[in-house]
Amino acid sequence: MLVFAGIFAIFAMVVDLYTDYQRIKEDTVANVRQMANELRHPLDSILWMSSEHLTNVVLESILSLPAVAAVELESEDRQFVLGEMNPSTQCDHQLNIDVPVTNQITNALHHTAKMSLCITTDGAVAGLIERFTTTLAINTVKAFLLTLILLNVTTALVSRPLESITRKIRGQSPQTTPSSQAPTQANEITEIGSALEQALIDIRHEYQSAQSTLNSLGEGVVVLDQNDIILRENRAAKTILGSQHSLIGQKLFDQAMINPHSQWFTEAKLRCSQLSLPIRSPSFHLKNGKTLRITLTQKNTYSIAVLSDFTRQHRLQQEVRHLATHDTLTGTHNRWVFENKLQECLSELRDTQKLSCVIVVAIDNFTLINDQYGNNTGDELLQIVARRLTNCLSEDDALARIGGDEFGLLIKDAASAPALCEDIISQFAASSVHCGHHALSVSVRIGARQISPFSANPGQVLTEANIAASVARDRGGSQVVYFENVKDESSGYRNIIQWREKLDLAFKRKRFTYSLQPIVDAQSDQVVAYEMLSRIQLDDGSFASPNQYIPAAERFGHIQALDLLMVKLAINHLRKHDRATFRLNVNLSGDTLSSPRLIQQIEILLKTSDVSQRLCFEITETAAVKNLELASSHLQRLKAQGSYIALDDFGTGVTSLQHLKRLPIDTLKIDGIFIKRLSDNAFDRQLIASITSLAKTMDIKVVAEYVTHREQANYLRSIGVDFLQGHLYGPATEPKELDDQPQDYLDLANTSPQH
């Protein structure tokens, strides 16, 4: 029985051994198959990323399993072989697995990798027989020790390599504390698969996060392959390119641009690679009307293009460029462009030895038209004149608005200039100009200056053409004057022309100031008023007196603005000295006196101030009688606000007694030319006495100007002159110097007010 039992036990052991052998063989193949299938997806991502290191790590771990004798992985462009994979290798089972490799960006199948595994169970069976034979002879302790040894061997050969792989995939350091419970082989393989799966999930999350970030950008971003095909795009890119659908798979330049710019793109990619710096494109115009700029960054196998919508900036640049070179009202070129064209013309003439001509066309009486009919009518007239002049020119000629009512014409062929000038004059003389509801009789004056290869700079040429136009104005307008015919008359005009630019700068830079000359009571010699005289502070700190720039201000339309500025300064000065009682005399030009618009503005200033009764407006005889009815009406409006009126330079003009009666005059100012000759000219003494007597009968006060000697003052006082003004009582003084004087010098005595 014991023998039978022993035989049965041996038989049973053999049966169990065989059964275990079959089970081990099947389990080994199944486990390897399971492991291989679980590694297909991670290997997919690893092969797409072309990470040779990570691929070798995975294959080495698979090869370290006892059941795997060799492993071979054949990808699209490389082959990995670990172990001996040849016909002599004894394999109980060979496992072939297809590993599809997909494009992780487009999710399309890229290629299929082949993985072959050689599985053998010889080592496992030999170990199994040895373990079973040994267990029959050794005791339980030895069996237990053997079990521990096998466990340690398994841990060293399987668990630790698999755990190492898992840590590497998860990005953990080798010092990370391992799990207290050693996992089984199957669990470790599953752990590897889980770690790889989690890594892919993290990659997808990062990709989605990056895509969300790209979509939140205001600028478009596209990823292009080596053939300039769009691989990726963000939302802004589709908006900029004007597409509601995805542009993936299309060429950027062929789809979006009016004209393909692939040549630039090719050169830009090359420069990117050479410099390793982003390259910025010029402006590209899209089919949807937008303007685009591209910042290109080149990588090894793809390019990143950042698309910037430059439409608004491009439009603003065009508008700024247009404003810098064109007159906003008429649409013609401005003075700056005209002078540049003139410079170019001078350069061409030196090469061709031909003659050209510069023409200045100015509208006669434009200031009067502007005042009488309003600024809108004046603006419309300028536009009409610009159109007419444009129609007169050939393609080679140039037109620009160079001043308020002045246009510059550059005629390339000087021979055609005379006929052109006469044609322009006759066009305006032949018919009225319709501006709104008004039919205006408009004439123009023309100044012409021939230019040759030996002509001076553009500024001088234009100045000389302006001088010719000024001569045409003084001759009555509606005519052509050539500078070559009036060179001898040009010196005075040249000074006026030069002051034109200085006046423009003075207004822009706020260089206008004023000085005050005292007017005293003839009986008490006490200051009762000041005459306000404008000044321009020059760059060197000195001051220009009115007689230097007033002619230019009157000729070029600045005088009204200057008068209005002086009225404002006078009101501010009186408010500053509100405790004093002196008056300020402010000069008004003939242009201002004849302008309803300017008089209305002065009225508004007087109504909104509380110092109108301390203002006296001085006008000249010539300005008053130029349009007597209008002047009288405007002066009455100023007097209605409480201000006073003085007639300046009396005795040198054309005022008759009848004119004097029709003007609301409070004060006559006898011209200084009579005062200067007072001591040695009996006629002048009698004339002054007669004027004073006449003024008394009309209840008009009299002021004598240019009083420089005490003898003059005594005589004027004796004949009844009310007020005296001149260097005897002080020169024109800057306001700051007056502010430093004692208050009693500024205050008036309780004398009768000046009328």
C-alpha cells in the first residue's frame, strides 16, 4: 500500500506536474498576449513621438520577463530587436501583433508597426520539476526558505523592472517610496498600461488647454507643415481669414490672399532657419478686404504663423498719410507737398535745361465774401475754385492749396503758362460762382514766377510768386502779374511775405503779447487810460512792434484773429485789475470793423464780461469811411454794450464833418504828425486848435498823441485838449512792469470819464 501510495503519489505528482506545466504554458502565453495588447496603445503614442529611449525601455522590460526569449519591433523607419530572434531560437509560441501608429494631431493612421515575441516555457518547466522533486525530500522550513528565495528572485527580475518603468512613465524619481504591498506580475503590467494611458490623458488635457488658450487670443495662430498646408488653426485665424469653416488641409496663401505670396513665405522660412528668429511680413491684402501681417516662426518639421489683423492700423496710416499731404477742405495737396514737388522740378530742370513756371492764384476779396456770406459759403467757394483749377491742368502739372485763399500751380512747361493764366482769369470773369443759394461774382489774381535750372530754393521761388500776386492785388485784382516785371517793387512785398510764416508760427506757439502806453489827463497829468499795443516775442527774446507785421497780417487774413485776441487779452487784464478804474484802448482794423461775424464775437465777449465800460475801441479814419453805413452800425452795437469809441489818426485821412456826425465817436485822437511840428509850424498849431474847438461843439473829447516835450503839453492844455499821450508820460511798457508799480500809480483820480 505504501508502495502503491508512493507510486500513486508519484503518479499524482507527475499528473499535477503535467497539468501545472500545461497551465503554466497557457497562462504564460495568455499573460504575454494580454500584456502585448495592453501595450499597443501606449506604443502607438510612443512611436508617433519617435522616442527611441522610451521604446527601448518598454521593450527591455518585456524581454526581462522569464517567458519572453526575444522581442522584435519593426516601425516605419527603424527596427528594434532585443534577444536572439532567429530560426535557431526555440520558441514554444511566437506571438505576432500589429501596432497601428496614428498622427496625434490629425488622429489619422500614419503607419502600422509589427511586433513579434518569442515565448518559451523551458525554464519554467525545469524549475517546476526541480521545485516539486526537492519538496519531497526537504522539510517544510526548507520549502519555506525556497519560497522566499523564489519571491526575491521574482521581485528582482520582474517587479522592480516593471515598477521602474511605471515610475519613469509617471515622471517619479527613483527615490519615491514604493508601495508596501508588492504587486503581482499581471498587476505590474496593468500598472504600466494605466500609467501610459494616464500620460496620454494628460497629453490630451494639455493639448486641449493649449487649444483653449489659442482660441482666447485676439491674434490668429496657424500651424503649417513643410508644404505650407494648414495643420491647426485657432478661432481668431478663421475670423481674420474670413472663413466660417475649418481651413485645415488648405494652403494659407492660396486661400486667403488676393495675390499668392508663397515666394515671400519660402524666403521667410529660410531666414527663420538661418537666424533662429521670428520674421515679420509686410502688409498683405486679403480677399475679404482686410489687411494682414504675419509673424513666422520656423521649427524642424512645421511652421507657426501668427496672423495680425492690421486693417484698422493700415487704414489709420493711410488717413494720417493723406492728412499729412492733402488739404482737408479741398482735397488738393498741401503746401508741404507742393514745395517738395517744386524741389523735384528744380532738380529735373538742371538735367533737362528746360523752363517751368510757378503760379499763385488768390481769390479777390475773399475775406469780405467770408464775412458777408459766412464760413460755409467761403469753404464751398474754395472747393469750387480748386475743382476749376484742377480741370485747367495737364497730368504733368501740380496743384496745392498753399494758404487761406491761395492755390499754388506748378506748370512743367513754362511756354503754356501765359495762356493758362489768361484762361483762369477769363473763366471766373465770364460767369458767377454758385455757392449754396448765392450767385457770387468772383475774380482771382495771379502771380507767376518762371523757374529755370538756375533758380533758387523752392521757398524763395514761391515767395517771389506770392510777391507778384500781392502786386496784382494792389493793382485791383483780376489780372496776371509776372515777378520778372516787378522785381524793382519787390523789396517791400518781400518783407510782408516773410512775415507771413512768422505770423503763422506766432499764433501756433502763442507768442503774442502786449504793451501798455499811458494816456493822462491834460490838467492833472494823472493816468486815466492805457493804449494796448500788440507785440510778438521773437526767438531771441526781443519783441516785434506792430508796424513790422500788421501789413502782413492785413494782407494775409490774420488781422481779424489778432484783433479778437487783443480784445480777449484786454478783458483779462481789466479783470485782473478789477480794483483799478483805468480804461484800455484797443485798436480794431478795417477788416474787423466790416465783419459782422467778428463784431458779433466781440459783442458776446462784452456781454459775458463785467468790464465793457472800461474798454475803448480805436478805429482809423480810413477804416471808418470805407463802408460808412456798416461801420456806423457796428460801432453802435459796441457802444450799446457800454464801451467807448475813439477815432485814431484824425487829420490825416479823408473824414469830412458829415462823416464825423454819422459816426458814434466819443474821442478824437489827433495824429502825431501835427504834434511833432507844433513848435515850428503855425499852421499845425491853428489846425489843432480848430479840431479841438470843433470837437468841443460836438461833445467829443480830444487826445493828442506823440507828446514828447513839456512845451507841447503846455500848449495843448491851453487850447483845451483833454488827454495827452506820448513818451513825455512814458513809453509802451510790458504788463509785468506795470504790475510792479505802486497801486496809486494805476488808480485813477476822481476825474471826469473819458468820452
